[in-house]
Amino acid sequence: VLDMLKFNKVELDEAARTITVQPGARWHDIQNVLHPRFAVKAMQSSDIFSVGGSISVNAHGMDHQVGSIARTIRSMRVMLADGSIVECSATENADLFRHVVGGYGLFGVVLSAVIEITDNVVYRTTREVIRTDDFTAFFREKLEADPNIGLFYGHLSTAPGNFMEDMIVYRYDVVADQPPPGTPALAEPSGVTLKRLIMNLAKYGGVFQRMKWYAEESLEPKFEACTVRSEALVEGEACLVTRNDPMHDSVSYLFNDLQDDTDILHEYFVPRSRFASFVKGAREILANQPLQLLNASVRVVHAEDVALTYAPEPAFSLVLYVNQSTDEEGNARMRKLTRAMIELTLDHGGRFFLPYQLHYTADQLRHSYPEIDAFLARKKEYDPDELFGSTFYRALKLLAA
């Protein structure tokens, strides 16, 4: 096992507007280095992950304009299976670059990466409740067309009677290029105990799911942390934050000591024009099965030029957070749900995200990722003795055989 977490050096080049980072560096720590002047361009919506892990899955997050981390990597130093060290980028040793980014750690060890950063701009935060069926038009007309919107995400209702019917659109509009003098250091999210309580109660469904939606829709705005306070930037009752603030979230409220259940992520990518139909089908599947959907959110991805891409064309992604018991019955229910959701995704010309549980069938893998044979063949060329392996890799080989 390679434990890279202590291999975590971060070097900031202000003139080049880049950071050179080792793979064990976590985004949480990188943000503390960059703040208050600079910010990360692309990462997951949670900051707990390492740079190496994010590169291996070609992570994406709240910035709907930037897209995935692949678009922000200037270059990487990679150690291959034979011990040689190769510099690669989108233009130098590009084939290796396309297989390391989104290659699940199977092609080499990332020793360092030069990654673009951006200004830690100041945003005005707003939220709006819309019908989920209207999201595609809403994004096209109000979000995509406005370059002043720096971050965005959407949360769907999981409450009975309004199950995935409504969604809250969170948006962050630029009001200043730099935070004012005296901007405080990044703080940890507040209300962790209450958020954890609400999330855990939601696992029992019914009234507790309604309570969770009420908290998201009505209570959260009253307790929102507005970190930028400057007379020059105040816009009435506007809540102002820097880019680093919403991205500095270690989701501590999701960490539990519960022994008999666990929470599982899914993510499905579908062409943008087919999103409304896809959500309608997902609503029917999720409402008619026993597992509790704790959270459903929407992200935006662009076409990605990596070897095993989850987005061959611009897509919306639906991210699901589902609770299951840890016994065999819970596993069986999750397997059935996962396969049903993948079938729906394939019917809509989409793809599912590979890094989660290995519940998909060989046929589903091939239909979603027709490049899988070429990907595995290239793996053997770079690593003929299969030095870099994993449970995930062994499963892929068996499914693709």
C-alpha cells in the first residue's frame, strides 16, 4: 500500500498563479495556504480529499465554468512502474496525462502537480427555489449565460410529497476581485451538531425528511455565515463571502460512529437536454424502494478529454447520498437500486461514476464506458507486471473479461 498523505508539500508561485503540490496535500490545507489572496479553481465540494485522489478520479465541483481538475493542471511529474520519472501535460506526453488524470491510480505515482489557481473573489450569496423540471432552462437562461456567477450548486428536496419536485439553487455572484483588508482566516463550518442530528433523523424518513427540507429551505438562510464585512462592499442585506469560504467544508456533520448503517454516494452524468426526463425516471425509482435518499444535488460538467471520461459531452450530474444498513440485506437493496439507476442513465445516453461501490454489471460497464478495453490494454503497456493494482482494478478486469 502506498500511503502518500505525508507527501504533502505545497509551494505557491504568485507570479505564475500556480501551486506545485505533492499528492498527499489535502485541499483543506491548500486553501489555508492560499487564503486570503488566492483560491482553488477546481476541486470537489468537500475539501477533505487529497490532490492525488482528486487527480485520479478527475474530480469536479461547484465551479460550473471551470469544469474538472484536468482543465487546471499545467503539468505533472509521474513515476512509472519501472521507476522512471516522466513529465506530462496536455501537450507533453499527452497520452500518459490522459490516462493518469481519471486513471484511478493505475498508471503511475503522481509525485507532484503544477495546478492553476485563481483570485479569492468576493461573492454575494443568494438562493432560489425552482421546480426541478425547470432546471435545464433555468441554467441556460440565468446561470450559464452570466459570467459573473462564480459558483453554483442545486439541492433537490427529499421530503415526501415534494420528493425531487423542488430544488434550491445556490448561486455566488462576484462583487469584488479581492477580499478587503482584515478578511478573517478561514473558519470551520458552524452548526455541525445540529446538521448531524437532522441528517441522522432523516434516515427514518417521513416527518424527519420534511424537517430536513424545511431546515434547508427556511432555516439555513437565517444562520448563513457571512464572512466579508466592509462598508465598501455592503449591498443592503447581502451576505458576502470569499470564494474560499463555501469551498472550505470538511463535511464534519457527515462523520458518524453509527455501527449498523452507512451512507453511500452515487453520481450519474446525463446530456443536458435529457436531464428533466432523467430526473423524472430517477424520482420513480428512488420513491419506490426502501433505502432513504438523504441528499440529492446537481452539478455541471463539461466534455472531458481523458481516457476513461465520465463526460464525453456537456452534462448535468445528479449526485445521490443514500443510507443503507451494513448487513447483506442492505447490500442487496443497494445493488438493486444502483443497477436500476445505471439502466436509467444508459437509457438517457449518460454514464455513471466508477469510483463508488462495485454493483454494476459487466454489460453496464461496457455500455457506459466503451473505451474500457483500450484503457485496460494501455494499462498493461505502461505497467506490464501490474505493479499498480487495487480491488477496483481487479473488479474492472473481471467485468471486462
